Amino acid sequence: MNEFQREEELLRQGLRRREPRDGFANRVLARLDEPKRSAPVAQASWWSWIMAPAMAAVLIAVLGLGALQYQRVGRERQQRAKAEQALGQFARAMEITASKLELAQTRVFRTRGQQ
Amino acid sequence: MRKAIGLCVLAAATVFGQNQNIDLSAWDKFASKAKESSVVTLTPETLGLATSVLTDDSGDGKQLKDVIAKLKGVTIRTYEFAEKGAYTKADVEAVRKQLGGPGWTKFMEVKDGEEQVEMWLHKSANGSGGLTILAAEPRQLTFVQIDGPPDLASLMRASKLLKGGGLDGVLSDKGSPSKKKSSRDEDNEEDN
């Protein structure tokens, strides 16, 4: 038997008909009667239905409070700027007042000196 | 001397009047003619706003607060001209004529060449008083009206505290009293 014939024999043995074990047909029929097992589907648990809106509510609240805080700080800054501007105007007013009082004082001294 | 003038002013402020609102519209035309001008109008509200940023921690801030708190209003108009003759006597008279009348007392008038400075005191029926200064200089025209106690010493002190825009020592959340030498200390040094 040459090498070619040996390989042919091996192939023939591998492809030869084999009888199924006893009860094969019954087992197949039994499986058909079994309810179909569906593939596992990711199901949302009960807490996720509560957590999702809760998280959304918290997020909205945080954003809302942040916006209110931002507005409050902005208003305070504006108020502060106005107050500082008013104080600056008062400073200017006092500067002018003082300069005129000093002018009058100087003239009074000069007049007295001449007398 | 300043204290003496202050006492003189307080002593003179004993008359009662009605209205201390002065119409300065005659001077509106100077806004475009003047080289420099300052128009300041502070109402009780703006004065209150100004005190809101002053600190109580600093002596200077507290003093300023006390001075401003007593005031009911401040009106300033000053026009500085590039040349002489930018205004006429009639322009000055338009304001001066409003200063007379019941409640007004001229306690100082200084004429020196072309310069003329007048200081008036006024007191309203409700008891509030004030100080008005009308200064006509060759190149400058100034009107100052302080509604409130005409305490010159306090006004001069306030001016000194705020001189040069030095607000750091008196603002509520900036600087600290220790960083800025108090004006009282400076006064003491001057006296010594």
C-alpha cells in the first residue's frame, strides 16, 4: 500500500456513515417541545427608574442654583461699582469744596496781611 | 484757623429759610465752552450708596461714614476755561441772585482783583442747613452746595481722607487700616 492509498483509506474511514445513538430521534423531538429560551435582554431594574429623574432633578437644581448665584454675584458687583462711583464723585466734590475753601482762606489771609 | 472758620460757620447758621434749590441752568452753556468741567450731583440715595462701601474697621472709613451720613445732598458745578472772559457778570449774577432771601446768610465774601468768592449759609424751615460757595475766578467758575451741617472741619477732613482717590484704606474689603497711615496721625505729626 503506497502512501496515496493509505491516505485514501484514512479519508474513507473518516467519512464513513455512522448510526446515531439510541433515542436520538426522541431526544430531538423532546427538545422541540421545550419552550424557547430567549436571549438574555438587559432589563432596567426598578431603582434606575427612580434614580434617572432624581439625578436629572439634582442636575437641574444645581444648574439653577449656580445661575442664581451667578446673577446675585453680578448684581452685587454692579451695586459695588455704583457705590464706588458715588464715593468717587463725593471725593471729587470734596476736593473742589476744599480747594475753594482754601482759596477763600488764602484771600482772607492776604487781605488781613495788607491791612 | 480751619476750626475757627468752622465754628464761625456753625454760629452763623441760625437763620431759617424755605428753599435752597438753586437753578443752575444758566450755566449749562458752559459745558461745551469749558476746557474742563465737573458736574456732581449727589442725592441722599447716592450718598447712602457711597457709604455702603466704606469700612467700619478703619477709623478713616468710619469718620467718612459719619461725615457723609449727615449730608442730604451735594451739588457741584465747576467750569475751567482756557481763556479769560468766557463768562460774564450776568452769568454769575444769575446764580447769586438766588442766594439771597429768607434763610440765606452771606458769611464770607472775598474780592481780590478779578476773583470773587462768596460763602453762604442757609437753613430750611425743617431745620436742615447747608453751605453754598460761589467762586468766580478769571478762568474758573464754581458753585458748591452742601446740604447738611455746614461743618467745614469735617468737610476738610473728608477731603483730606479722599485726596488723590486714595480709597484703599476706607473701602470695606480692600486694604487694612494698618497699611494706611491715619490722617489723624498725619495731623498730629503736622502739629508736632
